Amino acid sequence: MRPVLEELGATPRALFQTESAENTFPALPVRGGEQVFAWLTVFPDAGQHREHLRRRAASKAWVEPLQPWLHAPPEHLTLSPTARSELR
């Protein structure tokens, strides 16, 4: 997925996947039996984010290779900085 994301202008800053180890910290409940892959990408502005979404929607390289691995449609969440956020 990373090469496709980079080609579409969305280089991941962080990649996360399910940890299958037993939860040894019961104060932090976790759901079991799920496999999740998530990534964080940062765009300099909303225009570049919109361009990425447009290119991604038109890309066969984005959807077709993923289909055999997906058990549910991908979710896309957009976060925006607040007035108190410090951008670096």
C-alpha cells in the first residue's frame, strides 16, 4: 500500500497494524478478533488533500489490489488542527 499511497501524493507519516499479543493491561480494554491496518498522512493544506482524494478515487492501483484483503470498506477520517494546535 505504501508505494501506491506515495504515488498518489500521500506519503504515510505513521503505519499501525493490529498487535496480536494478549492484553496484559486490563485497565485499557481492547477488542479481539479484528485485524486492522491504519496510517497517518499529513498534507500541507486542504487543496493538496483534495487533490490526493481526487487522484485516489480515479486510481485502479488503489482499489483493485486491496479487495482480496478487505473485510469491510476502508474508512477515511480527516482531522484538522484546532486553534491551540502547534503545527510543525
